[in-house]
Amino acid sequence: EKWAAMAATPLLWLSLACGAAAMAAPCARRSVRTTAIAKRGFMGRDYFSRQMHGGRNLEKMHAMPIERVQRSFSFWSNVAPIFLAYKIREMQLQKQNPGEGDDDIHYTDVHEWGSEKLLRTIENLQGFYVKSGQIMSTRVDLFPKAYTQKLMALQDSLPPIPPEEARRIIQEDLLDGRPIEEIFSSFDDKPLGAASIAQVHRATLVDGREVAVKVQRPGIERLLSGDLGNLKTFAKALNNVLPVDYFKVFSELEKVVQYELDFLQEAQAARKVYSAVTHTVDGVPTKPSVRVPLPIPGLASRRVLVMEYIEGVPLTQLAKKMNGNMPSDKPAGNGALSRISESVREAAKKTIGVKILEQLTEAYGRMIFGAGFIHGDPHPGNLMVEGIDSNGNLSPNFPKLVLLDCGQFKQLSNDDRKRLARLVMLAGKLTEEIMLAAEDSPLGVRRKQLFREILETGQAMGLELLPGANEETAAAVTLLLFGDPKVPLPGGYSSNELAAGTPLKAIANFPQHLVLLGRATVMIKGLAKRLEVRWPLAEKWKDMAEHAVYSSSSTSLPVWSIIPKTGAQSLPTGTNLPVATTNAEKGHSLAHVLSTFNLSLRLLGLWFLSRLRVGNVALRVASAANAMVQQFRRRLA
């Protein structure tokens, strides 16, 4: 049923959480909160906002129980009528035409009204509600089109803070109160985009470099802390009712949000993500799979971050921008031409969408199985496409995906990185043929073996199942995350995450360090569903996962800490520029030349061995040449 399915969504469970948890807050905390109220009344709201440099606890104290109750009541009082409207419409349809209550066409007007009401409610409250709405907007496989389209505005089109407030924060954080003209020759007061935590302005440094300036919303830490506190209390109290252990999920998100609110952490994370996507899984520098704006050294604080500016179009606005560069919706001529025009336009959009999906998949493959450092917030508002100007004209390199906002991240341990790679490999082996094979057939026996391996690997990562769940449950969850969407889930489980038969309801404990990874896979699956393309992640990541599993287990430095070799790509720091040196400084003596010649001969011999397959001939040639050089060097000595 429509209303029942919506009531089961994580967002709506979260909304109930805010009401139940706020009223169930321990009374022991009220004395502390009362102190915060007194301080707020005496010193004013701005005093606490200015403590964000080092007073994170003071900001948390600002999230008072009365405010949490008010926010919860406001949300629930606006969302409850949406549930009621769906229930009333269902009862009307069942009374008039029994059996037609599930036909989506009968709910079109309710979808439009409910999605608009939900959007306005979330925009007014902001905080963690925005994060939930952003996730909803990507799940076209779960929610009606009206909801996913309207909630897409939450990605980067929230009401901005006043420009004078943004300038004040920049002055306080970067310039100790001095005018921003000391570092910016120009500053655009109209933000490029406004999201849940911050907004971004375009500016020009006094040296002429174009930059993007990210400014945090005042008081956002208070709202997020209060909302997450409500959710954790609610999830803990109703642990037996919710489909999964949301307390641990919210606990992990709470830690991640604290990093996201500290732009100094984000600046460091951006360089790590950049390193991850510009190296293969075995650490070799390569062409970046996506672009990542790098921070400007020395221009970052907890609330302000200055980054390099990249011209592009947000993914949420790409289709609208490109419409002007494709055949018109109403070309002159007959209906056949109109249908051809529509077909060409949709084919072009799908081709570009698949290329973007390929870049995103490759980038996350490198992050997960290579560096083990994961960007944890890949919603459409954090994705931009480079190579299209304001008029919709395409460049030769179009499209190039740009990954923004590195505030949410997760570093995997080497063991978990290998275990995760093994899960992906096992998911890829669960083909449709194996899943449909008879129990006593060779393929059926192989299927049981794969199920056991998946369960053992998942348990090693911290996966816990409810009593009564078995190996099929772990296999179903793995397929849900990484498998081919066309492969049926074992155990009769449903691939619909909101259905009563979802395997997620059989999980007692989902590993906290996989929460952000789950968001990434959900995002990629959502894009693939929107494009109507088959996109099995296990198949796409197969080679990278195998490398992670079978590569040497010896310890090594992460890619962002390795000293770049000559000619290799490295982080542009401004210090690794070419330096002119003389031959005397390089020490180009005769012995040095002979040593270089010796190395060249060795490499030549190895090349002959691999390319021509002539056995030991090439090695003997290289060895003989090496002996000649060594003898000549001894004579020189």
C-alpha cells in the first residue's frame, strides 16, 4: 500500500524519531541545558556562534530540549497529513473500485501535493532533514517521481544566508576582522549554490586566481547535533521495531558530521581524495577518473574554505542546460520528425549519463580498493559536470565529472579493504544461472559454498544477523549492494528496500564503517536506475577487487604520502616546480654515465625477454653487457 510503503521509509521513521526522542530525553541533562539557556539569554546567540573555532561543546549545548521538541512537532504536524491523504485516497479507491488501490495513476495529485508540502517543510527546518531529503531524491526506484524531482532542489538550491553574514564570517575566520579586500580583488555576493551545511561564492584572489569560497551556515552545528541526538535516542528505544539497528548508523553519521562541520578536516580530505582518484589501485599515477577541487594553502578555517574554481554545471541542472543544445521539443514538420527529435535527444542524454556513471564508478573503485579512503557524500548536489558553458555548448572533453564537498569521508583499514573486495568478488560469482540451479546440482552445491564464504567474510567485518537468519540473508544483502539487479535474491527476499521481505530487516548489526560505503552504492544504483541501464557493481569493480585481494600484504605508505618520482603526477603544491641545475650539480661523471648505461642495458634485456619470449637469450645478452661494463669500470678505477 502506498501510505504504508512511505511510512516505512527511513526519512519518515526519522521524522517520528525527532518527536519521540526529544520527549524521552533524560532529565539529568536538563540542568546542563538550563545553564546553556541562561548563557544564551545573557550573551546572545552570536556569542555561541563565535565559539565554533574551539567551542564545539558550547555549540552542542545550544541544542536545547525545547527547541528539539518544537522542530520535531513542526515536522510531524506537516508530514502526518501526507500519510492521512494517502490512506484516505486508498480507502476511496477500495470502496469505488476494489483491487485498483495500487494503481499509481490514482495518486498523481496526492504525489504532487505531498511532495510540495514535504519540500517546504524540510526547507523551513533544514538541519538533518535536508540530508534525508537529499537521499530520497536519488531513490527513483523507491519513491514516486514527484518526490524525487521536487526534493532534488535540496541538493544545491536551499535559501542562502545573507551576503553580509557570509562576508562577516570570512573576515572573522581568515582575516581577524580585517576587510576581505585584503585577499580578494572581487567577491560575488550571489552564491553559486546553497546546501544544507554551507554555501559557495565565486571570488578572485588578489593574484588573479579564480576561487570558490565555501562558508558554513551559522548555527548549523546546533541543528544537526539536536536532530541526530533525537534520532539516536529514538533508534535505541525502538530498536526492536525498526528494520535495522539505526542507533549504530546514526552514531556513525554523528561522527562523520563532526568532520563535515570542520573545513580544516575537509581541506585535508580533499587532497587525499585527489590522490586516490589520480592513482590506480596499485598506486601508479594515472589520469584522474574525476576532478577534485584542491584547497588553496593557508586559506582555510573551521567555517571557511577557499578552493580552486572549476567551471561546470551541477548534475541536478545538467538536463535543463543541455536541452538548449539539442533538437527542439517542437521541431517544424510532421509527427515523425518530432518523434525522431525526441529519440535523438533522449539517446544523447543517456550516452552522456552513462559516461558520467562510468567515471563515478571508476573513481569509487580506486578509492575503495586502492587508497581505502572513501568520499562519503556523493549525492547529486556534490557532483558537477565540467565541459559545458552557460549557453549549453559542449567542449571536446565533455563530460568530465567533478567531485565536490569532501567533508564526509571514511578511511578503511587494509584488512577491511581486502574483505570488502572479497565480498564484491563473491557477489559477482552469484550469477543468474547459479541462483536458479537445483539444490543438488553442481551449481547448487557451488552456490551454498559461496553463501558460506559471504557470511564468513561479512561476519569478519562486523556483520551480525538476527536469530533465524542464515547464509542466504548475508548473500541477499551482498547482492543488494553489489550484485546484478537482474539476479534474484536468495531466500525469497525482495530487492525493494522498503518491502516487508527486504533482507535488511534481518540484520542485527551493520558495520559502522560501511555506512558511508552504502551511501555510495545507493547513489550509483540510483543514477543507473534513473538512466534505465544495467549496472552491476561487482562486474564493474571485478578487476580492482581482485587486485586488492591478491596483491602483496606488505605495508606501504598511502598514495598521498609517497614522494613523487620524476615525471609522475603529484599534488600541485607550488613547491614542486622544475629547478634548473648544471651538469656539475647533477654529478654527470664518466662513472655516473656508465652506471646509467648499465641500468639501461638491464632494462633492454628484460624487455626482450617479455616481448620476444626468447628464453634466456635476452638475459644472457644483458648479463654479458653488464659484465663488460663492470670490467671497464674496474679498469677505470
